[in-house]
Amino acid sequence: MAEKASSKYDPTFAREVFKHVDAGEEIVKCMQCGVCAASCPLAEKMEFSPRKIFTMIRAGEREKVLGSKDIMLCTSCYTCIVRCPRKVPVMEVMHGLAHYALRQGFVPRRESAKFGREFWKCIYNTGRVNEAKAMQGYYLSDGLVAGAKKGLEMKDIALNMLTHGRMKFKSLVPIIPAAKIKDIASLRKMLDKAREMGKGGSPS
Amino acid sequence: MKYFLYSGCSLEESASNYLKSVEAVGKALGLEFAEIEDWNCCGASISYVGANKLSQEVLNARNLALAEAQGGYDIVAPCSSCYIVMNQVNHELKENEEQREKVNQILAEGNLKFKGTTRVRHVLDVLFYDVGVEKIKAAVKKPLKGIQVGGYVGCQTVRPYGEYDSVERPVIMDRIIEALGARAVDFTHKVRCCGSGIFLTELDFGFELVGEILRTATDKGAEVMTTACPLCQLNLEAYQSRINQKLGTNYHIPVTFITQLMAVAFGMDPNKDAALNQNLIPVDKVLKVAA
């Protein structure tokens, strides 16, 4: 009996998570109480709650975890973090898993991945995020036609923002580039180095 | 008192009415704001998609190091996302020497160094603890009498440390609303998430989250919503007609920033100072007070 139960546990993936996923080592503290699952505002939309994801990591279910839509449904509300009795930064583990999954070629959630990439691209290219440019980048990431269609679906809101002075006209025109911070060159060097030195990369 | 006002990216455009009203109210209450020269984006919460944790730490450590070098005043963030991200990095780097050294090794690319000598604070914290309810009350010239305000604090505004208010049942926004002469409506979803940065990419879920916030607030009689976060404000205000279509509701409730209400109550210009003309849903009840 005991042998059968332990044979279900495969620590290979858990080791990979500890080593390569930001905050991944924190899951050892999880005692499976489920407070995170009960606190999450989107838990009912998930197949696997954070608690289940942690169990699946311990069980070595690599593909199922990294391919799960649920590791990327986090709104970053910090409710799980402030409530976890074992002080597991659940949200950070989810962010870490999603980042790692994307770099491993999984796409847990396509739309959020596209938007998130555009958002980060704005930061890397200019040092700040011009919201309208980030939106355009996101809409156009599927090509001009699909982007135009998506943009048109939101045109009432965009127009409303524009006429109320909450979006600048030059931000709306794709060919006018967003302003950069002065020392963008050194910021990029820093970010390149941080990507290299931090976690999240491929297992070696 | 002098502070750095870290306006952040949203206040540059989509929440420019927040920035205008923060500056106006700050001036009226004797707060002096300086800008951190050459600040960069905090990365918000969604940056985990494109960046690892170290990159997000470096991004914020750069701002903190710039602020330290430029005078070291407390950094005030009106945006809850800026506040939570920057405050957390500041705490973690102060406490973790190994991580601090790693980050400083990277910041050296720009001849910067994080020392850990400043504080990051939310604008609500500064208004309540540095200015105080008594001083706010004393500045009120046109009380918002009879207006029922739903103070939607939002989730990130008071988290993760609860340094100035409860992470589950915050009260200071309501105390400020009351100081302005309005009635603070108590409702269950004061700190329930609005969907934040994934609202846009998971619209249907976002509609449900905001729908519940508006339902619980209006059920208790809220006529005007108020927030202290640009993304909360946008998500609650801009999509109301879509939410109505989707959920079969009939919301048309104005959503303000707390500093807009303050500017009106202080008798300041409703457009130039409170920037109410930039709200998508007219704030008629409040404008009547201003008239």
C-alpha cells in the first residue's frame, strides 16, 4: 500500500519549479488548507485552484501544470497572499509559473500573454507605458485586419476617453512613437542583465 | 511637507483627472510635491508575463535609488498598483541583503545604488495620517451634504502589509468621505478585486467582478462611487453599458476619485481643479454642490 502511494509522487518537476520558477521554492510551506482557493475572486472559473496546482506540482504533473489556463488567471488582488496561514506568496508562485510556462513554449492564456508581452515591450522600449500604444500593440499582434476589427469593437470607449481628455490624440496615432525616458539606454542594460541573472529561464 | 509624487503611467493619460485633483488638493492642504527626475514605469502586476521577478525588482529599485539620490522624501503613489509593487520591492530589498547586492550590481549599469532610505506610501495614507481628518474638515467650504458615496477601496490599495489600514476591512476612505460631509455607504465588496489588469483580456470575467461591486454598493444606496486607484476607476466607469448589456442590469453611476470629491468640497473649481469634466459618466449630484 505505502509503496503504491509513494510511487505516485515524482519530485522531478518540483525540483525544476524550486530551481527555475520565481517564488517556486515557497510551495514547500503549503499545507493544503485551501484558503487561497476559497479567497480567489476567480476561483469558480478555474479547473485547478492554486491548492490543486501545488498538489499537481508535488505529483510531478509537469505538462498539466504548465499548460493549465488557471496559472494565468490571476488578477493580482493579493487576497491569497494576505490570508495564507503559512505565508506562501501564492500569487507570486502563480506569476512565476505563468512566466516560466511561457518561456517554455506553453501558452496558458493567449490574450493575456499577448497583452502582457506588449505591456513589457513598452517598458523595455520607452521606460514607461503609454496605455493607448500598449492597447494598439495588443490589438495589432494578430495582424492588421484582426487588430482593426478588435479595435473597432472598442471604438466607443476609446472615443469617449479621447473626447474627455483621457487619451491624447498623438497616442492614438500608431505612427507617432511614444516618448522615451532620458536614460533608456542604461535601463535596457539593467533589464537585460536582470533577465539573465534572475529565475525564469530554461532548465540547464 | 515635501514628497515625491510618483504619478505613474496611468495618471499621465487615462487618469489625468486623478492627477489634476491630487495636485489641487495637495496644494490646498499644504503638501509640496516634487517629481522623481527620469522615473520609469513600476511594471504593474502584469509584467510577470514578459519579465522575471528580478527584472521587476530592478525596475522599481531604479526609481527608489533615483528618489534617494534626489532628496529621499517619502514617495507618494496615487495609483494602487504603483504603490503595492514599489512598496513591496522597497521592503524586500531593505530586508534581504543578498538580493539587495544582486540588484545593486545591476543598478551600477546606470551608476545608481539602492540604499533603502525612503518610504513608499499611498496617497490615502498621507491624507489620513499626515494631513488628518480635522484639517480636511477645516478645509471644507461646500460640504457634500446628503450624497451617498460608495467608497470602493480596491484590493491593492491597502495590501500586502496593511501598513496604514486593514487589508480586509479598511476604514480610512470612509472617514475621509464623512469628513467631506457626505455619507459613506457600507457594502461588502469594498476590497473585492475589479479585475485589474486582466479585465481587458478576460472581459466576461471582468464584467462579473465589476457587476458585483456595483450591485453591492447600489443595493446599499450608493449614488456616487469613489476610488483611489486609476484602474479601479476605469474598470468601474468605462464599461458600465457593456456590463448592462451582458448582465441585464441598468447601471449609470458616476465613479470619481476621492481627490475629486475633496476638491469640490474644498470649494475649488469643479473642472480646473476637480477635473470632473473628464469623467465619462456625469457627476451631477456632486456638481450641484459645486454650483
